[in-house]
Amino acid sequence: MSTERSSQTPRSTGKLLATQGYVVGIEISGSGTRQSVALADLDGNILYQLRRPLEYIPDTTTLLQLLEAMLGEVLDPEHLRDGRVLRVGVAVGGPVDASQGIVRTLYHAHGWDNFPLQDYLAERLNVPCIIDNNANAAALAEVLYGAGIGERVALYVGLGRGIGGGLIVNGRIYHGVTSTAGEIGHLLVMQNGPKCSCGGYGHLEAIASAQAIVRTMIGRAVEHPATLAAIHRLTEGRAERITVGQIFQLATEGDEVARCLIDEVLTYLAFALANIVHLVNPGMIILGGSVALVGEPLIAPLRERLRALCLPAASQHLRIVQGKLGPQASLVGAVTLALQDL
């Protein structure tokens, strides 16, 4: 458990009609093993926060019971001295129908198909609730608070266990007709490629997500004793614990298996982003998630590849940057969802 005060820039909007009270942000990961609940003031400052990671994938009932217990602690009357909770925002690590408040599914968990999470929470808390997927929420947070402040058209790409994306246009999430805009992880980039979590093949997520990179590295290292020895050195003999950052480190040190893998990841990620650049023409691409924590060893070569792949007119003003909100992006995004037009 952690209790934190936020140092984020306060949110300012002419549509903020309420002057007293709080909002709550909830983050639910794609596997259900990581959830967070935060209480924030109407400027978007997080006043109290809980994180409760699990070491197993919970069923729906277990996760909802855990969330209710966390909400009970966050909403203790001692924390609500300046008013009541006005709205709850939820960032979900999977496809969401934002217009209906329904979780379509969680690819890494069970029991969430077409789950009416928005109505479920609204009924139990007696407070209006808004839900969206975590990439959209993180995208909105980065544009309002983080790396994308002032950007009119910005694309956020969350490179974590899976891959998600969010497109922000004029300060608003672009959802498309059925709330599936921004699903960059399911772009087809390799014919007959590896199987994706959604059941398809050759999708970007199956190649460039943290889980895919680690799985591929371990699989290839089995046939290369020197690489396997290097992995054991970095992980103290626990190869399954290798991180994407350590794989980039091995590539930098000259390991050929790691170097080839990173080259493949950059190639297919660049293909996907180049197509989006030509279609949407964003001014900024913000990279978030655990893979993006690698920083310039990822971003610098990606910039070069996009410059080579894109028309000059599409890329000349494009900036590719690391997100500023880090692991907090989705939770801050959930708070930001709750504050929209309040």
C-alpha cells in the first residue's frame, strides 16, 4: 500500500463547473493482477492512492471484491473533509465500449466479456462513473499533464505487457464509431507471424510488446549458449525474469541474438507507426509503458526509421518522445477521465 501526494500540474478547464469535492480514479490491468485506486481533488492532484498487486490472475468476483475493499479505504470519511466524490473514472487494460460503459474483454483474464463495469460501479457507489481503456486514459493524461501539453493531434502508444494506443485530437479522445480507434497492437505487420493474445497472427502486439520480446529472446537463447549464459548472468540464473531493458543492454554489449531481436522489434514498430503517421498526421507520438522506459536506445533509432519511411511532409514536424507520467499514466488518466466536463 502506498499513500502519495502528486506534484502534477493542476488541470485547468473552463468547463469545470464544480468548485468543491473529489473524484476517484481506478486502474485495472489487462490481467487483473494490478489495480490501483486514487482520490484526487478537482485540480487533478492525487491526494491518496492505493496499489494492490496480486501474484495470480483473479476471477471477476475476486477482483471486484478487492476493488470494493480498496474503495472503502480510499473513501474513508477522514479523506473526504472538503466535500463528496462527484465522479469515478476507470482505466481498463482491454477493449472497452466507452459509450456504453462496457468492458468487452480482458485478453489476459477471464470472466470480463461484455461486463457492464460502468453501471456496476455507479450502482454500488451511487456516483456517476466513466470508463475507457487504459491507453486512451494515459493518452489524455499525457496531453493534459505530461509530454504532450499543447499538442493538437497526439498519438500515445503504450508498450507494455500488451500494446495499446490512444489518439487525442483537440484535447479529446478519438474513439471512432465503436470505441476501437487506437488499437495499434492489433495492426497486422507480419504475414503468418506469431499468434497474438486476441487469437490473430502477425499483429504488432505479438512482436513488440514486452511479453513478446522477452518470450522471443528466451526462446532463441536456448540455441545460443553464449547468449543464454549472458541472460543467466543478468538474472542470477532466472532467465524468465529478464526484462526488455536488459535485452537492450545485451544488444548494446554486442550480443548478436539480442541485437537481431531488437532490430526486428524496431522494424515492425516503425512500419506500424509510419502507417499511422500517413493516415493521421500527428504532431507528436508519445511512447509509454515498460518498453518505453528503455528511453533513447529505443526512441533514437525509431526516429531514424520513421524519417526514412514517411513522406517528408508527414514527418518533418513530428516529434517522438518518451511519456513523462511513467507507471502512473493510466491512473492519472483515470482521474482525468473523471474530471472531463465535470
